[in-house]
Amino acid sequence: MSTRKSSAAPSRRPRRPDGASPASSSVRSLDRYREIVPDWPLFLAAADRPLPYDGHVNSLRAEPTEVLRRLAGRGIRAVAMEWDPCAFRADRPLGTTLEHWLGLYYVQEAVQAVPVLALDPQPGERVLDLCAAPGGKTVHIAGRMANSGVLVANEPNGRRQQALLANLNRAGAWNAVVTEYRGQDLPLGDSFDRVLIDAPCSGEGTLRKEPTLRDGASPFTIERLARLQVRLILRGFDLLRTGGTLVYSTCTLAPEENEAVVASLLAARDARVIPVELPFPHAPGLAGWRDACFPDAVQGCTRIYPQHLDSGGGFVARVQRVA
């Protein structure tokens, strides 16, 4: 769920369900979300705190208990999170240990594990990670697949491809093959059991580590990315087999990049939103935004704010391709 994921922006602008263009009247300020974020004071307080030191165990290389034990031997106290035994939180930075360089775990905010939990990939399946770099979620998927089946990790940017390849090799994700298409142009023909679209976004949910986003993203950025996201979700859905599952995720708060994108998919394809059961606090998708009303099904999507997991913010939608 990163602004640095790359794909070329399309030239045609899709319309919102009400016919207006996304973000056309937006003001650059997080205050525009005051009415839709529950517990606004808690949101502001969480946004002002430094991020915790979170990691995720690579199950292809190690067991969670082994990683926590090895970290303790280095004087790092780490505690597993109840909702995902591979996710853990430590009392100091995690990026310079030998265990990290050996690929036993990777540094990852807690909220970033949620899209793969919603995707629920299984051993032996065909899975597509449409916007894969730098590879944290791809490694998580490979672990859930037990390195079996086929995992296609797509990344069009050559420089980011190198980071993706390095992380997959370090993690031992041998069932992954890397492709370099623009996500919205990935060829049709093959079909996948599951597709993850961790879309390029304005990244407002990363405001705890990106101070420039504390004033919100610019209306131009939101509108430009929303156009691309619609193309990505349509292509990802068209690559699903009947009955297959697609997860669309971002790390932004903007409804134009979240609920409006899912609404565009529901209007254009035979898709069904499947609510995600999560064992921690979260908020439902929005019923509407400003002068736009979204289909009722969009409320089955999930919003995660910084106060929910003491992490970043994000959005997750799980949809199924129906006959």
C-alpha cells in the first residue's frame, strides 16, 4: 500500500457513481476526513505518535517462536500479535540484525499484513500480486502457499524489480516468478485463483512516517491515482477465474481511491463484496462521500485507522467473481 508502486497513469478519466470527477472539490487537508473517521481525537493522537517497531516472520525460513527467541538473545524484546502469530512488535529497530538479513523476518507495519490475511492464499493455487514491489506482501503470500503452486509477482519499474527480486531470493520464495508489465496492461488469457492489488496510492495512511502527508495529499494526486486504480482493479478482476477472490488494498484515507474504486468495479463487472472478518477494531466502508452515494455492498469493505492497531492507516476490499 505504497505511493511508490509504479504504473503509467491512463489518459481517460472515469467518473464517480454520481458522475462527478474524483477529488474535484477537495481541499488539501486531513480535516476533510473529520466527519468520517470515528474517534477523531484518538486518530490525531495516534498520528502524532512515533510508529512502533513491527515485523513479520517469514514462515518459509523460520517459526515465530524461533525468531522471537533469537531476537531476545540480541537484547530485543519482541511480542507476537494475537491476530497473526507471524506478526510481532519489538522495543527497538529491527532492520539491522543478522536474522533480518538472513530473511527470517522482514520489517513491516502491522497494518500491511492485513491484505494478505484477507486474500487467504492456499498451497497449490495460482496467485497474482499485481503491484508487487518491494515484496513484503509477496513473501507473505508465498509463506501462506508453503512455496507451492504458482505466484506471479508483477512489477513494471526496473529499479523496484531489483528490490523485489532481492527480497524474494532472500526470503526463499521459490514458487514466485517476476513479470514486468504495467499492471493495467497485464495480458489476459491466464486466470488466477486469487489476485492481490496493493495499489499505488496517495499514501495518507503513512502519515506517521511521512510528515509531508500530515496535511493530506493534493487533490490532483488523489484524482490522478484514482483513475489508475480503476484500471488496475478492472484488469485484476478480469484475470480472476470464476469464483476467484480479489483483494484491493491501499494505505490512504481518500474515499476517491478506496470506496469509489470498488464502486466502479461493481458497476462494471459481476463482482460481489465479501466482508473481511478481523479480530481487532476497524471501521466499515463508507456509505457515501460528499455528493456520491456508494452501493450498500461497499460497506462490507474495511477501513483501518492508526488508532486501531497503533500502526498506519489502510483500506481493504475483498471481492469475488461470480458466474
